[in-house]
Amino acid sequence: GIGQALCLQLAQRDCQLIVAGPNPRKVDQLATNLEQAGSAPPLMYPVDQSGATAEDYDRMADAIERECGRLDGVVHLAGQFSGLTPLMQIGADAWQKAFAVNVHSAQWINQSCRPLLKKAQGTIVFALEDPELIGQAFWGAYGASKGALVKLAEITREELEAEGIRVIGWQPGPTLTRIRKSAFVEDHAQPQSAESAA
């Protein structure tokens, strides 16, 4: 997906990568791809965004400071999508998981990493969806949570740029990802590859 493609591009610029996520298999594959490209493997911080607390992200920030000494940027790419579903049929667990992964994790990561980012005059990047698309019927918890992420990005920018932290809302456009493949049986938008989006 976009995350792996972006990591490969950043690694080619000699960036030390830190990958936070719940899936060791994906990180192992990323590490293999980076090694094949002649780049250093990423540092991995295992965290399940669907159930992580603010304190979990505080511990992650402490580990980053201890192991790396600085943090120049954060990219929020997490996406929890359980399929197109009528709004009135969404279960509480699916709703809460979508908001935990798609919105809450970004807020707690930013809050925990703010001192490091402020010290480095770093950057926060929010990967955003097309609001017209996700505002349509059946986008459900994914649409509502990604819509909330747009507002979170705007508020974060208003508050943190005065501290020297750059905040970017990045909308890559239609991209051939796992989520898009599961949402569209026939895709007339001619989505770009993840490599092009990154």
C-alpha cells in the first residue's frame, strides 16, 4: 500500500524509519524490501491502534527518544475499513474500532510525540480521503471517522504551527490500495499505484 511505498522512498533518502502497527508480518516484509533496496531496516514499535490508550503512545514516544534521540516527522496512514455498510447496520465494535484506528491513534500519537517534534521543528502528515467520496451513503464508520480526521488535521495545524511544527493534510487521490479494492467492484476512477501516490 501507500505506507510501504512511502517508506521505500524515505529510506532512499537515508531516513531512519520507525513503524508503529499491529502486524509483524507486514513489517517483516517491509524490512525485506528495504534490505533488497540497500536501505536500513525500520525500527518497529508494536501497537494495536484499535485498543491502544494514550499511555501506550506515551511509552512509544519515550522509546523513540531513548533509541533515536529525535523525531523529525510523523505520517498518519492507519486505515480501518470493514466494508461498505448501511449506517443503521453498523455494530458498536466496528464503529469504535474505526474511530480508534482512524482518529484516536493520530491524536494520541501527536500528543505524545509533540515534545520531540517541537524540539526538531518537525512535521506531521495526515493522509486524508476525498471528503466527497467518504461522505456518500454506505461509507459508514470509515467515512465518519475519516471525515473527523480532516477536522483533526485542521485543528492540529492551527494549534501546533505556532510552535514550529509543520502540519500537512495530504490527499493522495484515488490509489490502488487494499481498501479501495474492497470498496469498488468496478473502479472507473483509474486509480494510481501506491508508488505514484507516495
